[in-house]
Amino acid sequence: MTAIKHALQRDIFTPNDERLLGIVNVCKAGKKKKNCFLCATVTTERPVQVKVVKVKKSDKGDFYKRQLTWELRDLTEVDAKDASKENPEFDLHFEKVYRWVASSTAEKNSFISCLWKLNQRYLRKKVEFVNVSSQLLEELPKAEESVPSGESQSVAGGDEDALDDYQELSTREEQDIEGMMEVCEYAISNAEAFAEQLSRELQVLDGANIQSIMASEKQVNILMQLLDEALGEVDTIEGKLSSYEEMLQSVKDQMDQISQSNRLIQISNTNNGKLLDEIQFLVHNMDLSKGHIRALQDGDLTSPKGIEACINAAEALLQCMNVALFPGHDKLMAMKQQQHLFTELRDTFARRLTNHLNNVFVHQGHDQSSTLSQHTMELTLPKHSPLHRDLLRYAKLMDWLKVTHREKYEGLSRTYVDYMSRLYEREIKDFFEIAKIKMAGTSKEAKGKFATLPRKESALKQETENTSMLKPGLHGSSGKLAGSTSSLNKLSVQGSNSRRSQSSSLLDMGNMSASDLDVADRTKFDKIFEQVLSELEPLCLAEQDFISKFFKLQQHPTVFPPLAQPEAEEANGSLPSRMPPQAEHRHSLSSDKDMVRLMMNKVFQSIETELNSLIALGDKIDSFHSLYMLVKMSHHVWTAENVDPASFLSTTLGNVLVTVKRNFDKCISGQIRQMEEVKISKKSKVGILPFVTGFEEFAELAETIFRNAERRGDLDKAYVKLIRAVFMNVEKVANESQKTPRDVVMMENFHHIFSTLSGLKISCLDAERREAKHKYTDHLQSYVINSLGQPLEKLNHFFEGVEARVAQGVREEEVSYQLAFNKQELRKVIKEYPGKEVKKGLDNLYKKVDKHLCEEESLLQVVWHSTQDEFIRQYKHFEDLIGRCYPGSGITMEFTIQDMLEYFSSIAQSH
């Protein structure tokens, strides 16, 4: 340990002007053994600072390093753990407690002793040593204590033993010694002579001191006598002080009693004040006036003033019942009686309110006056705004009932929905019966049929008619069409004079055999359907607004519905009078909007069914009605979604819109199917096919209906489907045609399609319009070329043979040497076609073209002009071949281009 101590002093503390006084080898208690050293040090400079330093050996083990440093003045307690037994553990209490285990008990005791001595010497605030043996805590020598504090603090070095023996010279002593040494010049060179001189002077001083003491004996005796007298006076003063202390002690006891009494009085006053506050709080918040009690027990629920009084009383009662009581209030007898009174008043008023509103709901549900409008045949729904206005006076009471009596609130909700659903069902059924009568027609038979049937039988009859409907198609007639002939499955193409009637049959053929409707009829249907939707929309919105306000479904974030029902009953459309609580909890909803929508579904459970039935009837009368219904229904759905996308009206109309869209798609599919089933007559020419004119009529009607409509995209998709089907079936009919050439069928029909699309200017069909024009142009050219082979048939064959020889590799100037194509053969063929013969052939060609073409398209002059152009081009081609293959022969045609122009002109004028 001595070697370590010297090494630490040399390497760590000497460079920092410190002296190492105590050291102990320790490790932390309760952890793995990692040894370190605790060192007690003092600085060599003033003022002296005492520190405790933790020194640890480096990881490499070749030198020591300072790790932690504490000031000794920060040490508050030293705990040696056990004063009687040897124990190497000890604690040092700085700002936190450090627990150490020394390598030996002797090192621990030595270090603690060093700390005690440093504490006694340098610190004013003494450190507390706990569980330390008294032998270690030895007092410093008295000589050491007699040294002034400033001198004692000048000790700056030495080990533990030298701490008690060494004393530093004071400044005066240093000056005296220096003066003596200056007097004796040999003090340094001859120390022994200087010591002898000092000894002699000391003896002289001792003698003088003894003589002085002996001479002052009398003064000493006098001093001692004065000290004895002073001690006597001190004893007297101490006796008086003791008596004073006894007197003060009695006064202190009395003051303590007075203070205790004052404290008890203050506590009593405080308690009385708190009790008064509690009583005032209870009286102020738990007192219900007699007027409120009378209103709750016997208040009038029919007059506005009575309702207002009941509302004020109910709110006051609810406020009293919702007072936040402190613990212990419920144990007071008066509080129990008051709460019991509140409970009875609440139950009594809730029962009165529930019975009154139940009677109002039942009376309204059985009211027949609102259904009398069916006899007037007016397409209007009764207004319920007076009932809503009367019931909204009870809205605050419903809110009170919702908070206080949830079961009664839910019972009222079910009662309202039950009876109002019956009322609305009667009104809506009567309303839709009138709409169906007006939609089916205004004949007396139709009126008598619907008016004489009982309500249930009429509904059953209508349902039977709906289920027995045929598949809808693109049927009905436009205002331009005169009538219908036969069904599409047996459609035959007649003569040119019956083409318009055939075109009509495409639109007229449907599920009803006599659906010869005109534009006025469809306009009337459109107005009826719009009026139905316009009557339903405000009715649903008004009822939804009333339910939200009356049942207070806009104030609370979460409401459990009173109308939850099993899925099976909901599917059957039945409304139970009361659901079990388990079912209500299982089917509970999460928001007020869901609650409102559920109640609306029950109140207006027949609207969607009736709307679908009306839509089915309209589609049965004329499938073109699906176009009107799609536009109107889309507009109303869009309007409802702008108001509230999740409302009952928006949801219901959205569901019905799906049905309307499905009917519209069926209408388009039926039209396409009718196109595919078209058959042509083998005895007459084809002309413009009926479904081509039918598409024109459909497009004109659709453009009128869908002008500025929201569902324009559905019509564009239908256009594309229909026009592709028209293209495909025109080619199909052209391929099957036996009397009319294929090119003529294609040319005429695609010319008509192109004219139609050009006039309508439908942007989504621009590609089809260009395709129709291309097909029309191609087939016109093809028909003209094929027709020109007949007037100059032999001449055509001859020059085709010439071109074939050239194509086989025969040089053009050598063709005249071919036996079949020499000059003599050419002259022979040309002589067969003099001008008169050519004109005769062209006249026959004109008659044949006129026989092929139909009158509706008026393409005869167009075809004849194209024939003229093609004939001239062919003539020039023949002359070119003669010039190249028969050079210098002088062979020419027997007619000129001018002759041909005259032939074509005279033939056209003659016909």
C-alpha cells in the first residue's frame, strides 16, 4: 500500500499541488469486484481545500487516473455500518449515497479516522459519523487546539502521524529568529556557539520570569479573590434566572392552552361555514318550485302555455336530478326523500307525456281525411306540415324524455314509425294508383278498371301485370311515324312504298300490341313522372327534417336506435310493434344519420316498391319511356345528393335509378336484338333498312330528351352500341340480299347513316360518321365499276386480256403480234360498239341502276354522275392502251368523249 501511496502522490496529486493524507482500496457494494482507491487530500496553497478523490487503474493497467472528486465540505455523513464488529463496508453521503467495501477493516478504519481528523481541523460544519467506534474518534492534542485557526489551517503536508506533531512558525516567530540570527553573525557558521548563547539567554529569561512571578503574588491573590466574588455573583444570577424560567414556563403553558382553544374555535367556525355552504347549495340546487311540481303532475299538454310550462318544469327537474352531489349527500334522509320525489315526478310526467303523444300518433295514423284526394283524381300528396308544426312544440320534451326515460323515448319512436308508416302507405298507394291511371291512358275503360277495383285487388292486379311483362326492347313510335305493321321477328322488307311503315315497326313493336303513341303521349308521360318525383321529394325531405328535429337526432354523437329489427323481418318489409332489448342492442347504429335513415326506411317503406312498379308500367307501355325516366331520375338523384348524400331520399332514388338504368340497357339490348332478327324479302329490293331509319328516329328523340342531362354518358355508350350493331347488320343484310346488289344496299344505307350523323352532330359518333362516309364512298365506286362492264363488255374483256399479256412480260409494242390481240381483232371489237350501240347500252344501264336504287335516298343522279366520270376515265385508259400497244395503227374508238357527254346528258334528261 505504501508503494501505491507514493506512486499516486507522484503521478496524480503532486502535479496538482495536493498532498495525499489517507487512502483505502475499495470496490462498490453489490457489484462485480472492480477495485479502485479513495484518497483524502489537501491542497498546498491557501485557502486549504480538502477533497476525497476516486482513483482508478486504467484498462491497460500501466497507470492510474483520477475518476471522481468530491469536496469534503459536501460530505454530510459517514456510516461505518457496525461499531462493534469488524465490517469492511461503509457509506459516504454526498449529494447521493455511495456504498463501498474496503479491502480490509483496518484500511477502512484508518481512512475514516483520517476523514474525522480533517473534518475536525478544517471544517466548521462538522460531518456526522455514524456507527463508528469511539476509539477512532480521538480528539486532537490540546496544544494543537491552542494554535489559532489560521495557523492550524496552514498545515500543508506530511503523512497521518506528522499531522499532529508538525506546527508551522508564525510570522512573529520568524521575525524574532531572523533578528537573533542577524545579531549573532556566527549563527549560521557556528551553530553550537549560537545554541549555547540561546541557552544562556533562556536561563536568564527564566530567572527573570520567576522573579516576576514572585513579585506579583499579591496581585495574584487579589485577582483570585475577585474571581471568587465573581463566581458568587454568577451563582446569584443563575438562581434568579432559574426562578424567571419557572415563571415563564407557567406562562407558556397558559398560552398553549389559549392557543389550543382558539384553534378549536377556528375549526368550529370553519366547519359551520362549510356546513352552511352545503345547506345553501342543496337548498338552491335541489329545490323544485310548487308551480313546476303542479305542471309535471297536472300540466296541460294540449295548449301552448301548458306545453311551455311543462317544458320549463321538466328542464328544472332534470337540472335538479343532474346536480353533482358530493360524497355523503346521498346518506342524508332529506336528500333521499327529495330524490325519491324527483323520481316520482319524472316517472309521472314521462308516463303522461308518453300517453298523450301515443294518442296523437294513433289518431293521426287512423285519420282517413288525408286519403280523400284519391276521389278527385289529382296527382298530389297530402301535406303533413300542420301535424309537424303541432308536434314540434313537444320537441324539447322529447329531448327530455330521451335523456331521462330512454325506454319510453324508444317506445314513442316505434309507435310514431308504426302508425305513420300505415298512413303514408295508404297515401302513397292511392297517389301511385292515380299516377298509373293517368299513365295508362285517359279512356273511360281504363278509369273504370282502376277505380272500381279495391285497393288490395288493384295492387295485386298491378303486381300481376308487372310480373307478366315481356322483355322490353326499343319499341314505341315517334311522332313522325304513322303506325306499325308486324312484329320484328317476322319483319320483311316490302316494296319501296312500304319502307316508312317498316321503319315505324321497328319503334312500334313492344310488349303492348297497341302502343301507337306519339310525341304528345310521351310528353304527357314525362310530365306525370316528373310530377310524381316532385311530389315525393318535398314529402320525404319534410318528414326527414321533422324526425331529426322532433326526436332530437342532431345533438348527440352516438344514438342507439329504438327501431333495430332482425334481418329476416327487414327483408320481408314488416315492422314489429316492439323489438326485444337484445335485438335492439345487437343492431344498434352508430350515428344520428343512421337512426334517421332507419326511421325513414320504415315510414316510407312502400315508396321504392311503388316507384319500381310505376317504372315497370311505364316501360311496359313504351320502352322509350326509360329514356325520360333515366333523365328525370338522374336529375333528382343529383339534387338529393347535393343536399345530403346519405339521406333516405338520396339512397332510395339511387336504388330506383339502378332499376331505370337497367330498363334503359334492356331497351338498347332489345333494339340490337331486333336488328339481328331482321329478315329481308327475296322478291323486292331492299332500300333503306328499317333499323337504319329506326336509329335515326331514336337518336332524334334521345337528343331531345338528353339535352343538358346529367347522364349524357349513358346515352353516348348506348349510341356506340347501337351504331355498331347497325353497321354489322347492314353488312349482314347486304350479304344476304339476292335481288338488290350488295354494293347498292351498303351504299344507300351508309349514305343514310352518314347523313343522319352529320345532321345530328353527335360528338361521340364522329369516328362512326367518318367510317359510314368511307363505306358509302367505297361501295359507290365499287358499284359504278362493276356496272360499267355491261355496256362495253367485249371491249372490256379485250383490253383486260391486253393488260394481262403485258403483266406476263410481253412488251407493249409486241402485243399486236399476238394472235388473239392483233390489230384485226381490235378493229373487229371496236366496230361492235358504234356510238348508237354505246348509247343504247348506257340507256339500259341507267334503267338497271334506277331499278336497283330506292327513291328515299335519291342517289340516282349521284350514281349516274359517278358512272359518267368512271366511263370517261375508262375511255381514256382504252385510248392510252391503243397508243402504247398499237403504235402507228391509226385505230381509234368510233365515239368521242364529247359524244359520251351528250349520251349521258340526253339519257338523264329523258328519264
